[in-house]
Amino acid sequence: MEANINTQDVGSKKPSLLGMITSPGEQFERMKTKSPVWGGFFLFLVMGTIFATVAAYLGLINNPDMAKLLKEDTTGIMKGTTLGIGAFGGLIGTAIGLFVVAGFYKVIMMFMSNDTPYMKILSIYIYANVVFYLGSLINVVLGYILGGNGIDKYTSLGPLFEQGTIAYGIGSAFEVFNIWSLILTGLGLHIVAGLSKKQATILICIFFIFTVGFSMLGGMFSGFGA
């Protein structure tokens, strides 16, 4: 009877974003009955916009050439434009990223004969991403302290390699909080969406391979620009 009461208690509560750090399994159990989307979505929308704006600012003041141009710009147009573009890119990029990635999960899961609704998958993905945004906060703060360019991932293997190389790009994909977020997503898809552990593992591995591929391309293009 006590176990039944505990089960009902878990099912009656809403999942907690902060709880995803300390007790993700419990939050996903709650998500079986309640799968909120918009609270976390708008929170991450604000955070993504702020982080992108700060990253744009760091890229401006910590790049010698850009810093020189900034000093010569007495009107402040350059600074305002850079921050505006950063904020707009963060706002749109965060929104599109959350919706599109959840859509990819939905499509692949359809091939696995899983009919979990898109909005429930979006809820799982949003809640699993709380650690990703925590990592973004840490990296932005470290970038400010260490004089970084705003996009360096200090919590990844990237800093072990020379910037502008493919190795640096691949190393950046092996980022603690991104991997943690993927693991949480897999756990959520297993508990909430009903995927088997094998299916969830395969799905997460596919997305990690995509992450490595995009990071490698980023390293290549960065190297061409150097």
C-alpha cells in the first residue's frame, strides 16, 4: 500500500527542471502523466538569447582586430549591431533547435514503430537539455574570465587541440554536458516513450555521431578561415 501511495505521489507532481540534475529518473516517471513544455521552452529561449549575446560580445572585445575597430567606432553602431545580431541569432537558433531536434527524434522513432506524440518527445528533450544549458552557462563564464572568444567549450576535449583544426572540432563534440544531456534524453525516451534500452542507446548514438560530424565540419571551416 505504501508503494502504491508513493507511485501516486510521483504521478501527481510536475517534473522539475532542477530535479533533472539530481533525480532524473523520478522526473521522467512524473512525465508519464504530465509532460510540460512551455515553461522550460521559454526559460531556455531566454537563456539561449543571453548566452549568444554574451558570446558575441566576447568575440568582439577579445579579438584584437575587432577590438581595434570597436575603439575606433565612436558611434557605438558596431557594438550595438553585433549584440543585436547575437541576440537575434540566439533567440531564433534556440527555438528552431529545440523544435527541429525533437522532430528528428520523432521521425526516427516512427521507424522504430513508436507512436509517442511529438509534444511528449519535445518535453523529454527540453527537460534533458537543462544540463546542456548549465554547461553553456559555465562555458560562457569561463570565456569571460579567461578572455575567450565566446564559443570555446572549456568543458570539452577541444582545448587539448589546436584551434582551427579538425581535431579541435571533433574534440569539442566530446563535451561533458552535451554527453550528459544525450544520456538523459535516452533515459527519458526509455522511461516515458517506452523505447527499449537498446533502441534508446542506438538513437542517442546516432545523434552523437551527428554531433561529431557537425563539429568536424566546424573545425574544417574554421581552419579554412584561419
